[in-house]
Amino acid sequence: MQPVDFTTLTAACSEIRANWLPSRLEQVYQRDRYTIAIALRTLKQRGWLEISWHPQAAHICITTPPPRIPDTFTFSQQLIHQLAGLALVAIEAIAPWERVIDLQFARRPGENALYHVYAEIMGKYSNVILTDASNTIITAAHQVSQQQSSVRPIQTGQPYETPPKLIGTIPNLSESQQRWQERVSLVPGAIKRQLLKSYSGLSAALLESMLLAANIPPETSTDTLKPDDWQRLFERWQEWLQALDSSKFQPAWTKDGYTVMGWGGVESVKDIQELLNRYYTDQLNQQLFSQLRHQLSQKLNNILGKLHNKAQTFKTRLQQSDRADEYRQKADLLMAHLQNWQPGMREIIIPDFETNQPIAIALQPDKNAVQNAQSLYKQHQKLKRARSAVEPLLLEVQTEIDYLEQVQAAISTMGYAYDQIDNYQTPEDLQALEEIREELIGQKYLEDPEYRDRTNNEASTSNFYHYLTPSGFEVLIGRNNRQNDQLTFRVAGDYDLWFHAQEIPGSHVLMRLEPGAVAEEADLQFVANLAAYYSRARQSDQVPVVYTQLKHVYKPKGAKPGIAIYKQESILWGKPQLVISH
């Protein structure tokens, strides 16, 4: 993940300063343990300023409104308690070339600041700290004790101390090319590494884009650079310093990340706020998506492993109970041939009633023939009772397995791309995955003492996968069991057609039809392909898919989410490989 460097921070703050000062603070919302959003209102607009102290993704930018769920974090409550109704009057760097921003709050523009919010955008050492006018710490996102850092503890009631000063040389627009070149080439080495060693305020991403713009490979040794190379690189160096001096930047997406200098850009962006908000939202969502998907998959694998073992135990007991009649038959034979028994016998061979074939019956030598027959009758009764006890238990376990395999199928088809499995694609993918986690918590498969219901039913209704058939009919597909139930039993209309992979865990698929509309064969096949694609059998060439009218689809009483039964179905062969995911 590309970290926010001094150049990016300067560019972002310059833009915020131009568009959002002065502004009134109306609200503070903490999105997660690393991110706050501050609602600001100017005379022309209202928006949210996001400050993140995430160790890999610390940043500051204008962002989208937070979700409408309760904020239970104390840090945001402390901020709003002190800052509510005040004006953000200044956004300043605490010192040249430092990645620490001082957000100053006063009663109104032109007055002295009553409070300071210091946003330290410094990688794994990032933090957000609130102080009063005398720079006494009121609260901090991350408190640092004396034991954790004797150099710079950060604790409530203590004076705020700025980070240690930069010790490297500061880049200077007035420095001559000769002096700059001498400094960088003093010790021969890779040009990128030598620039990083020679000057403060640089980052690996900035230098790579600068060298790319100068057409110089980053690992090129300084002693092999020609005069023309040095000239081109120095021009880029000056271009960078002039952009910082004039606050004129060119935000753009690059092949591997972003730039605010325009170098290596493949797509321009209208402003830096949009660039940073989208980049870090996507990067953090990707991280959360991968972690959550792995956690849920591991949990489901563990639970299903135990359930399959339990089911196998019940099946073994049922197989044993299948021998119940055999014990009764042997007891009947023994009772019919009591005269053939002799004391001390361990086995007796008696011809079968129907086939006349000899049958060997094991005996207990310390019991007589009648007692041995009674033992066989008891075994017969025991096995019959076992069947009546085990069958409902097996059914219960199998129902649970079917449900969890349905959940597993929803997870396995989420965020899938032909070139990369486990690929986060949209915020809806993460939301659907979070809904699965909440469902599993609700079904008691997961424990989460910090669980907060983040579901938003309105969002869920528009969060289905969407497709159009060749004739233009809308197709909706559930991303998880909650959406499957919602799709089938709330959204679906009387004339819609319902599709599902036959006897295979997968999504509920709905083809929406107006009254009197008739789907062509191509439409039916198209939707059957989708139902096969969004099922566990996705890798197969052909998958049996059932479809029927909604009036023939039911939810059994007490069934778990996503479970449905159907009748009067037709069958098509779905071809998942023909589907192009979007």
C-alpha cells in the first residue's frame, strides 16, 4: 500500500485549505479504531473531513458521509465534547517538511485557537492528538506510555511535544544543479537510494515516479549517469519543488497506485480528495475483505469438518441398525432348534428357514439356548430403537451441513474474477461479506462481543448482483443467504421466474417479468448459466439448474436463512464458463 508522503500531504492540505476554511465543525464520527470523520460546513457546502492514523494507510482527505449506525468510540465523543460549534480556522504544518498537520479551532475566524488537533501522518507512528491552547494533551487516538517510549510519551495531561526534528538535508528550490549533483553522487550507488539518503522529505513512490519521468531506471548507479541524465532528473526535481512552492499539483492514477505530480499517470482525477479517498477506501476494504473471507472460510471449514464426522458416526450407527432383522432371524432359528443346543457351545450351525443354507450363530457358552435367543432378541430391539433415535439426529445434522455449505458457496463466489480469485472488486462485496458474518453470529456459529449490527436493509435491497438477459429482462442474484431470502420472499413478483442450481449450494436467481411477458429460450439459458456460475459448481462445464414460478417456492417452517424448497420445476443445463463476471 502506498503511504502518504510529504508531497501528497502538502497537496491534500493545500486543497482542503482552499475549499474548506473557515468552516464550522458540526459532528465527529469514528468509523473504526483508526479513522475519524469530521462534519464541516462552510457558507457554500457541507462535507466530511477524514483523518486516519492507520499504520499502513494514514491519510487526511475529504470523504463520503459515514454510515448511519451508532458510534460507540470514546475518542470521537471526547473530540465533539470539546470542539462542537467551533470553527476550523487554520490547517498548518508544524514545521517545514514535517508530516504533522495542526488543525486549529477557534470560536470564529480571526480569533486565537482554543484547541489544536495534531494529525501525525507518519506511517506506523501515526496518531491524532487533541490539545488545548497551551498545548496540553486532552486526548489522543493512541496513548503512548513512558514504558512504550521514553523519548516521546503521549498521555492525557502532559504537554504535547512535536516529533524529533528532521536531521537530513532539506530540498531547496534555489540549490544549483552542480551542488545538488555533487551531494547525490558523493558516494556512488543506485540513484534512488542515494537521493533518499541525501535529502529529507522524499518517499520511494515519489522518487520512482520522478525517475520514470526522467527515463532513468531507479537502480542505475550514479557513476554511470550521463550529463543528459542528470539534466533531465534535475528538471524533474525542480518541477517537484515548484509544485510544492506554488501548490499546483496534477493528481492521477498510476499503474500501481497514484501520484499528485502527474508523472506516470494513466488516468487524471479532478481533485486530490477524490484520489486519496478512493485509493485508501479500496485498499483498506481489500485488506478487510481478504481477512474476513479467510476467517469465515476457516471457521466454516472447521465447523463443517466436525459436522461431517458427526454425520458419518450417525450413518455408521444406521448401517449397524440395518442388521436388526438379522439378529431376530437368528433368535427365531435358535428357538426353533433348541434340541440341537448342547451346554458349553460357542457356535451353532442351523439351516435357514427359506433357503435351507447353513447359518452360523455365535453363542455365549455360559448361557443356555433360550438365554442366547433372548440376547439376540434384545439386540434386535436395541438396534431398532437406535434407528428411530438416530434418523432425526442425522436429518438435523444434514440440514445444518446443507445450510453451512450454502453459506460457504456464497463466500466462495464473492469477489471472484477470472484472472484472480479472492479479488475484492466493490464495496458491495465487503458489505455482503459483513452480512454473512452477522448472519453467522445470529445463528450462534460465531461469537463477537464487540458485534454491532451494521446491516442496512435499504442498502441490501440494492446490493444484489445485476444482469440483463439478451431480451433485456432484469436478473437479480443474492450475494448471501440474507439477500437470498430477501430476493425470493420479499422482492420477487408473481410473474418472476426463480432459478437455482439443482441440489447444489448456490445463490437464488430471479428473472423479473412483467405481466404477459414471455422469456425466450436464450433468456432462460442465460439465467441458467448465471445460476450455475453463482453456485458451488462454478468450475463445472455443465450444471443442472431448476427454474419455476415464485408461487411454487416455499420456505420450510423454522428453516435457516437461504433455505427454500420448490416444486413443479423445469430443468436446464447451465454453462458457468459462458458467464462474464462484472
